[in-house]
Amino acid sequence: MSEILNTLMQDARVWQGHQHIRTNQSAEPTGYQALDNQLGGIGWPRGALSECLLDAPGIGELHLLLPLMQRLSHTGKTVFWINPPHTPYAPAFAREGVNLDQVILINTEDEGDLLWTLENCLRSPVTGLVMVWPGKLAAREIRRLQLAAEAGSNVCVLFRERRYAEQNSPAALRLELTPGDQQDLRVNVLKRRGSWPGQRCSLAMNHRADLAFQEAPRIVQGPWSGRAG
């Protein structure tokens, strides 16, 4: 029993409130040193869910993932977009160095299709990053996705409304995003595995390219719908 507890604690699944725990979980740097510092030098956890909670799209949340998209798309890993609120503007991502051949956008028909698609993307060995705008999710559904994320050992980021911040979530990382006054993005760490919350930072976004949602690099409607585009 003691060996099991030691393993769980090393993986930061059992948290001792009086101390930070250096987790053995693999992760991907965010590309923003200020944010990585607030995350204990860990970054986006692999094999786990991360949540970005915001009031509305277009405040810089895509730029938060841009360094990861750039890096993974050039290592042969696939970047999946699932049910984004608008169609992304492909030329801007290409100018920013994202390999569009590794980017796939999927729109699902209903909640059942969404969960099926997410689970299969997360479990696939070709996946590097899954970004999803899921809408409302029950806690049991998030736990189900967490298991799929663990099986695939990739990065999964759920973009959800900020009102869900008050709800419990099994996600390993939860970030609250709000726009700043100087074209910056304010990040409040609500939860991170292995430590207490409350870390904050502000990321300059005044240099950002136009990543407005306009044009898709590739759109897939899977075999479950019987149509492809």
C-alpha cells in the first residue's frame, strides 16, 4: 500500500497542502517564460486535460497555444481543432510558422459525436495537441476524457466559459483568462497538479498576428456523419 501511495504522490495525484510537489508527469513548454514560471517550470501537461476559462473568444487565447502549435506541427504530430466557435484563418497561422499539413479541423454533429471524436483523437498516436470548444460537459464526461488523455499522452486544452470556474473539475491544469488594458492577456492559475492555485501573470500580446477565425486549413466531418468536406 505504501508503494502505491508513494507512486501517486510522485505523480502529484495526491497533494500535500503544506508543500509543492515536483511532478514526474511529462509536459510541453507553453512558449511563454512568465507563464512557465508560474506553472513551476512544467507547462502544458501531457496525458492530462487542461482548461482555459474565458468569457468570450478573441482575447488572445489562440496566441497562448501558438508556440505549441508551431512546435508540434513541425515534429509530425497532428493538431486537432474540434468545434471552434468560428473557422480559423489559415494564412495567418501559416505566416506564424504553423505547418498546416498537420492541422485538422473537425465539426461534430452532437454531444455523442463530440465525445466519440475527442476520445479517438486523444488516444491516437499521431496526435500532438487537441483543442476543443465543448460547451457544457458533465463531470463524468470530463473524467472519461481524462482517461483518454492519459492513454494518448498528448496535450488537450478545453476552452470553456469562465462561469465553469466555480465547478470542480478533474483537469490537471485550469487557467482563467481575461483581457488586459494594454493588449495583454491576464492568466490566473485556478488549479495545477502538485501545487496550490493563485499564481498570476500577464502576457504581452500587442505583437500578435491576425489570427481571427475566417478560413479553415482543413475541415473534416467524420464517417459518423456520412459526409466529408
